[in-house]
Amino acid sequence: MKEEPNNRMVPLEKKVFRAMLGILLLTLLVVGAVIAFQLQQLRKGMISANVETGQEVESLSSQAMEVTMEDNLLRLTSEKAAAADTLFFDFGKKVSVLAESAQYLYEHEADFGEVKVHLPDQKNGTALDVYVTYSEKVDQDDPAFQDEQGLVGNLQGELLAVTAENEEINSDYFASESGFMLQADDIYQGQFDEAGNLLTFEAKDRPWYQGAVAQKGIYFTDPTHDVSTGDFAIMCSAPVYQQDQLVGVAGAGMYLSSLKETVAEAVIGEAGSACLIDGKGNIIFSTRESGELAAGGAELANVLQGTQGDLNGFLTEAVNGAQAVSLIPVDGENVYVSCAPLETVGWTLLSVLPEEEVTAPTRSLTDALSRKNSEMLQQSDRRFLYAFVTLLIAMALLVVVAYLLSRRLSSRLVRPIVTLTNKVREIEGDNLSFTWDQHTHDEIDVLASSFGTMTERIEKYIVDITTITAEKERIGAELSVATQIQADMLPCIFPAFPERKEFDIFASMSPAKEVGGDFYDFFLLDDDHLAMVMADVSGKGVPAALFMVISKTIIKNQAQFLKSPKQILETANNLLQENNAEDMFVTVWLGIMEISTGRLQAVNAGHEYPVIRGANGQFELLKDKHGMVLGTMPGMKYREYEAQIEEGGCLFLYTDGVAEATNANNELYGTDRMLAALNREPMASPKQLLVNVRADIDAFVGTAPQFDDITMLAMERKKQ
């Protein structure tokens, strides 16, 4: 019997239903798998990101800590070295004054009478006294010898005053070439032997006498160990001449006990240390009790002979006057060592800080970050598990919902799609509104809702863009006004003093940002004194500009009352340091020129060297002494110096934005190129000089961006 073919029809709606149900179920399975995979990848990404973040934080923290520590260590060491050097500078000054007094006596002998001098008296005990001792080789009865001794006796009062008024100085003296020595101290008992007989003293055989004669100027001896006090002492001496003929040597001795406090104050951190080294590498004082940098007690330990490798190389540079900081091993431990010279005596101060103490905060930070990452990973694991279970439940529910919705979609799918397409086509131009009033309860409804949300976001985005653009324009306008205000605060009308024919002055300032931290100023204190200021505030932008305004105002205000550059900057430093929570500072060069003579009194507070065109018609750097910048520490003292601006001479001032201008190859412009630019046309007017230098900078920099403010000032003293 032949089988009849199966001609039973399947309704189209059922076919659509089956097809859609199959597609929906497959889609749900794929989506679930993708979401599960993405959750797993997200977890792995979080673990990797946490590890990378920890490593980056550790690296950045270490770098920031190292840079900050090196800057602070070198700065503090330099400050303490400068403080210690002041002690020797003052000591040498007192000896110079004593030598000048002795020379005056010899050159004006007729103006002075004879003053009797006496031998040391054991009965005086330990009272401060002035007495005379003799060489074994002299004839004390020689009338010429007695006359010279009576003349030098006029120094007794000054010798007593120097020793009595200075705690560090234990004795001072004048030793004549003829064989007697007049000295003031309280240890004259040592001039007698055990039987009470007065001893002779051969001053000309002493190192301090021979050193001063050989050097023909101020001479400092090597430090020696004082047996009576246990302290180290140093002697300073200076030769005395009469009509180019050596007549004797003046000098003084000083204990170095006060330097122990300076060395102790140079210790940084809990485990840090410090030591003081003389010009031969001998350790004078050290806070270390043992090891390579420990002091040797009465016998000085030499660090150049007792060390090797990187430490020996660093100490060699330090003894030669270097000012640096380096990470090197000391006693088997990596430490940061900074050095700064005491220029007067050629000694060096070292500060030592263990690397372990520097890196401790970084290790603590990374440990805390590791613990936090572990806690976050545990929490994320729980959340991922919860999300995965929720996904499975949601997929099961979606299967049921898909079955129910597929039945309705099969009959209603076409009509909603057409309606949605037409509404989407209406969205164009300024018409961004989209409304959906048909609820199909399926993907079409979701798609329509997404279009509605998208149009709302586009409208909001347009409003936000409009607001942001307006705000940006407002900020730009305010910065433009700030730039103009800052420019107007600086003298900008040239010629500045058209009625004055004795000098011509011109200046310019080009900020790296809308507003900058550089500033210059010049103003007349009276008819014969012109004040000039060149300064550079730390940082850039608005904060630097605000600090610049304060600094400029304070300096100019103080200049109206204080005629000395030194007093002006010392007062300004104290005012700027108050309430300076942001630790900003400003480098300043301040000079006051006497217009009639060209005599210039100036102070340099950490600023660039000034440049002067002298009688030879060429510009040269005036390498003046730098003091501390303004605004960092209260009570700072500044050293004032004098220079001469000849008629036809010129003074050129600038900020570091000139010397540190950088081209695309990261090469610095430098002071040598600046001097060359000035000397191409050295007799040009102040304005043309600034134009020449700026043109040379622009040609050197090329297309590289300007990273720092460029500020210059030139003042020419006219020939009358």
C-alpha cells in the first residue's frame, strides 16, 4: 500500500513563533556566555591594574621622596656650612684689623708715645692679661729694640679687647721680626718652667708665623688638639709690613668647640649623622662614634686614606670644594651624603642620611596599598560570584519571558517596527524630540526607550557644551585682564626718566603662561640714587603672579625707608616668610646706584649673576656672592657688596628663563651665548641690547615651547 504524503500545513504565525523563540533562546545563551566571560576578564583586569598601580605608586613615591630629600639635604648642609664659614670669616677679619693697627703704628711712629710692657706674672692666676716674651736670640738692652717694644705697647688695649669680647678667641698677639712677642691671654703660667724661670719663645719658628709670611696675607693653620682643654683649636695670622718691609705677624687662636653644635645641627633624621673635614681630609668633628666617617680623637683621622671606592671619590671632590649629594655605601650601608664647602678655610661639611630612612615612608605606603588591594579582591570575588548566580537566574527567567513574548511578537512585530522607523526619520535638524506611546513590551520597546534617552542626552550635551564654551571664554577673558594688570604693575613707559640725561634704562618681561612669576622694578630713591630690582618667584601661573605682586610691593615699600640693599632684603625676607604656608620663595638681585659716581651697592639673594660692561667695552659676568632666597627662613642675613658702573658702562640683569631657554634638542641657551649676543653690539642702547638678546634666544630655541618667564633689564650710565 503506497503511503500518502503529509500535506498538513503549519501556520505562518507558528513558524514565526518558533523561529523567534529559537533566535531569542540562542541570543540569551550567547549574551550570558559573553557576560560571564567579561566578568572573568574584568576580575583579571582588576588584579593586574592593582598590581601595576602598586608598582607605579611605589616608583613615583620613591622618585618624589628621593628628589625632595636630595634638595633638602643639600640645602640644609649648605646653610650650616655657610653659618660655620661666617665664624672663620669674622675670625679672619678681626686678625686683619689687628694687623692693620700694628702696621699703622709702624708707619706713624712719630704720632705715638712709648707704652711700657711687662713680663708675665704668675701671681695673676687665671686673669686675662697682656705680657711680653722674648726670643733667646735678642739683646733686650738694645735701645732700638726697646723703642720698638714701647711702640708696639700701644696695642695692649686692642689685644685685651679682642680676647675679652670674643668667647671663641682664647688669645691674640703680635710677634715682631726683631724677636719679642706681645700677647693677651689667661694661660701665661705656661711661660715658666718648673723652677719658675721665664721661658724664651721662638715665634718665627712657629707654623702660624711662617705661613703668614709665605702667603703674604691671611693664613689659617691646620687644626690642633689643645692638651689643656681637650678641644681642637685653630690659629689665624697676617703679616705686618712697614714700607714693604716685614716687621712682624699679628694673629689669634680660637677654640673650635662652638663648631660641634653646628655639626650636630647638620644631622638630619633619626639615624642621620654629620662631620666636619679640613682641607687635607682630616675629620675634625663627627657625630659618628665609629666607622669610616668617625673622628679620631686627639689624632685626626684622614678620610682620604681610610676610605676607597665611591666614598673615596666623593670625599676627594668634597675636599676640593664641591657642593653635591650622592647615594653611596658607607660602613656597608647605602646612605645619602651631601657636602658643602667652608670657603674661608677650605674645609667641608658632610651630612649623611641612611637610604633606609628615606625609603621607609614608601614601603609603608606600598604595604598599606597591598593590604587594601587584597581586601578589594576578596570583595570583588564575592560580588562576581553574586553577579554570576544572578545572571543564571536572570537567564532562566528570560527564557520563560521569551517564550511568552515570542507569541505576541509573531503577530505584532511588523507594525511597531514601521512606526518606530518613521519616528526615527523625523529626528533631524533642530528637531531632537522623540516620543513613544506604543507599549509592545519587547525589544522594540527597549529600542524606542534607548532612542528617547539618546535624544535627551544629545539635547543636554548641547546645553552643556554651550555652558562650558561660555565659561571657557569668561576664564580666558579674566586671564587676559590678569596678564594686562601684571604688565601694568611693572614699569612699562620708556624712556622711564626722560628728564635724566645721566642714564638710560629699559626692561621687558615675557611670561611663559598668561601670567608669570618674574618681575623687575626700578625707581629713584632721591635725585642721586636709582634702585633696580630683578626677581624670579618659584612656580608658574596665577600663584606665582600673586606672590610676585606681594614681593614687588614689599621690596619697593621697604626701599622707601631703608637705604641699604642688605636691610631691605632682610626685612622683606621676614615679611614674605610670615604665613607662607605654600613654601613659595623668590630669588632677588637688588642694587642701588649712586648716579653721580656710578657706585653700585647690591645684594644677591639666590639670583643669577649680573652682567657689567666695563671700561674695555665688553660685557662680563660679575660673579657675586649668593645669599639665601627670600621667603624660606626668618632672620636670614645677606652680604652686601659694591661694584662700579663707569661712565659709558652698562648693567644687564636677567632671570633664569634666559640662561635656561631650551631648544628642541634639550640644549640650554646658557650664559656664554647670552654674553656673545650682548657683545655682538656692546655699545647699543639698553633697548637694542634686549632686542638683540631676545632675537638670539628665539633663533636658538626655534619651534620649542617657552617653559619659563624671560625677563631682562639694561641700564646704561651715560658719558657726561
